[in-house]
Amino acid sequence: MKAKTSKLNPIWGGAFSQTPADILQKINQSISFDTRIAKYDILSSKAHCKMLAKSQIITQKECNLLIKGLDKVAKKIATEKLSFKTELEDIHMNIEVALTEIIGELAGKLHIARSRNDQVATDFKMWIRDAFAMLDNNLKQLQHTLVNKAKEHIDTIMPGFTHLQSAQPVTFAHHLLAYYEMFKRDRSRIKSASARLNECPLGAAALAGTSFPIDRKMVAKELGFDAPTANSLDSVSDRDFALEYLSTASICAIHLSRLAEELIIWCSKQFGFITLSDAFTTGSSIMPQKRNPDAAELIRAKSGRIIGHLNGLLIVMKGLPLAYSKDMQEDKEAVFDTHDTIILSIAAMTGMINDMKANKQKMLQATMGHATATDMADWLVKNLGFSFRKSHKIVGEIVKIANKRGCELKDLNLSLMQSIEPKITKEIYTVLNIATAVKNKTSFGGTAPKKVSQAIKLAEKYIRSKHNR
């Protein structure tokens, strides 16, 4: 494609005699999506400007004019009066050119001792830092909703599953709190990732640092970072913070997807454990009786989209030499879309958990099927001194008898049990009751209602804590 021969690029046109081809401008630009970091570009530019003045690289008068100009640019952006131009490539140059239109050539001094390389890394880190805070707050709300729902069902018994087969009875509250713990780990990841990213790249310039006597610590402090980054090459080529956001969101999305899958199963007619209201279900265009858990299904699907973004950026970064390469421009769309998607998914899940109603009778009925077999084996160990393996074999043979007779273990005659193991006494029936079996699970982290009540109190304390990330 033939390149144009007029209107040289104002950013780097001095060394060029032709403008780029239209298709190059189209693939090269990021202004179509990086307007989302405009706020942070203004903030970092102000901090850089103040540092330049304090370091006597520019005068205080020039600094004041630059900051006033930046405020005017920020206002134009906020009121959507700034027309972004593709030929200026990105948000940084669009802001610089807008500033130039307001205060003249003085705007060019703002770029002393910095590059778009360290500028974008700084802006993007600040955006992700706030995105992490938003993600944490939304997960906190979801945890709060799970705990509140759990409080309603401390004594509600349901089957616990392995291999999606009824295994042992648990409480519905205990099951919900399992997801509370998953999201607690997500919030822990947010905390640690936020701490790692909180070093400021600004002042690393293009890749080698600068000969100007700048104060990077001042800029870092002004922008809320803990310290400046330690190596200029790493400063501009690092995108670990973006990968960690995507990784954290991906793991969180997996947790959301697992919970969504359970809601889908639970609200099916075959299970009937829960119901969702009209607010969180949709109908069918052809089958009037249908009530579809579309929100849960979409959360389940969106996890793949988020994981795909993580995989995509990992592949982009895996072969890049130091320092900056244009490949890294592909980081933002993935992160922006991931953030929007995970926040939406959390909000939808929070709404569904708050909305759902438990069918206690259905849950209890589903625990039938020898769910107390392990309790029987434990009784043999405790009362007859058998090894667990021997007890397991004995109970397995008793289960066979119950299956042939089409009854539950608790309904078997004692004589039938004693035909397998003569030492069994009538006391064994005390552990074959479902409610009793649940109450007996008193180990730390167990499903006994009194343990679940304690777990709920700890969860509420954690959620209330100001330092719970």
C-alpha cells in the first residue's frame, strides 16, 4: 500500500519524509482503547512536572502553567470535548498535543526525562491498582452475601458430593462457606499482587534512565507507590502486573464458574435444591414451562473468555527481548475486557446468591443412599477397635444387604448387621441418623452446625476488618 506524503506524524515525523500508510496507522494506534488510562496519564504527568520543577529542570512558573494546562485537558476529557486522533497513536500523545494547543510549545518540556515507555507502564500500573481495589470490594460483597445466606441454613442438611455422587451429609451453610473460602484466597492474591506492582516505573525513560538530575522517589511517593522500580530495563519491559491481574481474575472466574455450575444443577427439576426468581431466570421462546438459569450459564462461559485473555498475554510476553516492544500494546484490551467481565460476573453471582431459595425437604431427601456408611465404619473403629480397612469391608458387605432389600442402613434389622459382624450392638443406630451424623463432624473445619456457626463468626469478623486483604 502506498504511503501518504503529507501531514507528517507530529510525534516522530522529524526523521521521516512520509506519513505511515493508513493500515499501519490502524494497527499501530491504541487510542481506541487506552483512553481508559487518561486519568492516570494526567496524574502521572502532574507528578512528573512537580518533580521537574523541584529538581530545577524547569521553573516553578513553567510548572504552574503546565499543571493548569493539564487540568484543562482533564476537564475536556471529562466533558467529552477532546477529539482523540488516531494519527497521534495513543492517549499520551493525544494529551500532549491537546496541552500544546492550550499552552503552546511549553507543553514539550513535560516530556523531559521520560518516555512513553515508562509513562504507559506507570499509568497502567495505577489503573490496575485501582482495578484490584474494585475487584476486592466486589468480592467482599459477594462473601458478605454468601455468609448471610449461610446464616439462614446452619441446620439445613444436604448431600455432600464426590464425583457428583452423594457421599456424606453436610449442611448447606457449610457448602456455601466453601465458596467464601475460595473468594478469600482470591482476595489474598489481590493483596499480594497489589503489593508487588506498587513500584513506580516513571523516570526509567525509554530503557536506560536519564542524565537529568530527577528525583524518582518524589514521583513514586506523589503517585502512591512504595518506591521507584530498581532497574530501568525491567521497568519498561515488565508486564507481570498485568499478567497477575489476569491470573487473579482467571482463578476467581474458575471459582465463580464452579459455583455457577452448582446453581445450574441445583435448580434443575432433577435436583430441585434451590429456586431462582424471575429476576435471575429467563424463559424459552418455544417452551412455556421453561425457567432457564441464564445468568449462571453466562458466568460459567465468561470464565473461558477471561482465561483466554490470560493465555493470550502470556503468549505475547513469552519471547520478547528487553526492553520495550510494540507487542506489549496488546496488554490493555485483554485486561480491560477481563476487568469488565469479572466485575459483571461477580455482581450477577452476588444477585443470584441473594435471590435463591433453598428447598430444605428436597435437600434432605437427596441424602438418602447410605450417606452414613462412613459413620458406621467409624463406629466400628471407635467401639470395636477394628482397623479402618477392616471396618470399611464390613460396612461394604452390610451395604450390599441394604441394597438387596431396597432400604437405608438405619432401617436394617440388627440381626442382619450381626450376620456380617456379630460384635455390632444396637448402639450403632445412633450414628446412622443423618442429623446426628452431621452434628458429629466436630473437627476444625467440619460441617457440624456448631462449627459452622463459629466459621460464620470468623468470616463476619474478617469481612468487617479494614485490613482483610
